[in-house]
Amino acid sequence: MIIDFSKFSTIKIGSKIDVKVIDESNYNKEIIIGRASNSLVCNGNIGILDDRYDFIEVNNKKLIVGAKTKNSKLYNFTKKNNIGGFEFLSKLPGSIGGTIKMNAGMKQYEISKNLISINGISKDNFEFGYRYSNIDIPIFWVEFEINTKFDFELLGVFDKLRQNQPKQPSLGSAFKNPKNDYAGRLIESVGLKGVKFGGVGFSEVHANFLVNYGNGKCDDVINALNEAKKRVFEKFGVKLQEEIKIIKE
């Protein structure tokens, strides 16, 4: 299956790659991509889940969700069925598998909070932290507990948090926030806010977002990330950690 990542990815960067359609019987260490919403896909041994993993079921007060299911689809389902704990998925790009893998969320609201199991394996067998998990297996389906009702007031909170996010194509936050600080503040402090590297640049709206101005390349993103890490370490002694995943052989 050929995917043109310059159209498929949320940052609209990448080339045409022949990817393997993956199910539980044919996985062979491919790098599985969801919606490429926080992954810069340059090249590599890439796989994409079969459409059978795009589903949502309710069974015995549990949500069973296929890993290919879009975040927006799960959000709409939980809103319609008055299920709480997934309000932060509103306007969050990507699919559930990738969201689980990186433990995505907003502030204290993280996807792992209501997680029960992955592929039938208890959540307790994995570690989760800030934008982190140690999951080293392909995610095909997950189970969540249902224990709260949908909270409409949270939607307003999340909308305010997103007001300073740029509108141009991006992969979301470029770096994780260091402890007791903000990556955007550090990047701005070293003079990189609004600075371009080829076809991409650190947004003038929020310095921790790398945006594509229309003709960005993989190397542009990598060069920008490396320059930010270099400058921030030289000035503050802080080692920035990418939130973006770079897939390049």
C-alpha cells in the first residue's frame, strides 16, 4: 500500500512509501504508524493497521477500542453516550494506538488514566509517564473503564489551552516540557521563535510548535530540532527531549 506522507501526515512532510497493512498474524517488527500526527515519517520499514482495528464497542461497562480508531471518533462516541474521561480528545489529531503509545493528554488528563489493558494485557505490565510509555509491542486494541459522565465544562478549559496553538500544519508540541519549566519559553528565550529552517519554522504563535510553511522537508525539521536543543543547552543547561517521533533509517 503506497502512502504519500506529504499529504497523509499532519505536518504535510514526507515522501511516498510502500507500507505494509498489519494485523495480529503478520506483524514482523514494522514501525506502525497511525495518523502521523506526532511522527515525522521520512523513510523506514513502515506498517499501518488493517481497517478491522477501527471500532468502538461497549461491553460490561468497558470501552473496547481498536487502535486505528481516530481520537475524534472516540471523542464523539463518548460525548454522545455520556461517557467521561475522554473530553481532552476533542480536536486532538491522531488515532488511539499512537495516543496510548505516547500517553497523550492535556495537563493532568492523560489517556492512560482510564486504561485497563492493551491487547488483553493488563495496564499494570506497562509504565506510563509524562508523554511516555514503555510499550514495545504493537497495539491492536485496548480496553478502558467507564466510571464517569461526560464533563462539558472541561471542553471550555481545553479550548482555552488550545487558543495559542498555530493553525499551520504541524506535529503538535516539538519538545516535552522540562520539569518546572516550558519548552516554548526556553526556545523563545534563545531567539528561535519565528525562525525558519528551510520550509519549516518555530511558530510565531507558540515557539514549541514547528510548522510547515508549504515546502518543508524532513531535514528542515531535524535541523530545527537540533538547533533548539543546542541553543537551550548552551544557555540554560537543559536537555530538551523531543515529543515528536522521528522515523528515519
